Amino acid sequence: MDSQLCLSVFTREVEDHNNPHLTFETLVIRILKRLSQSFHLPWSHVLEVSRQAPYLMDSHLHQDLLKIWTLRSKNATLDE
């Protein structure tokens, strides 16, 4: 996956979402869902892979997503 594309989707989701209980994992799944639609991938396969190995993404991408997550204005933690 392209890091810039993921970061763009992630940033948009964080900025547009009003749920104070939104978790990091939920946002990652939203990114996967949006990307699966863009690339015409079956959502069931993407979801199954994400459930089996949620943290097997590129380490740089993971760090970038965490950085965006911690900069968001809403009070939240990674383990909500």
C-alpha cells in the first residue's frame, strides 16, 4: 500500500469523525475498508487478514499513522 494514500485517508478520517470513543484500531479498519473499495478487493478477505495480523503493516507507515493519531485534537488514547 502507498503510505501517502493511507496517511491521506487516515488524516481525513481523524479530522471528519466526531466520535470521542473512536479507537486507533477502528481507524485502521476504516482505512482498509476504503482502500479495499478503491482497489476492488473483496472486503471479507481484507477483514480476515486484518483480524489475523493487525500489526503486520509496514513499520514506517504504522509510525506515521500513530503520529497523526496522537496529534488529533480529541482526547483519546490508543487503548480506549
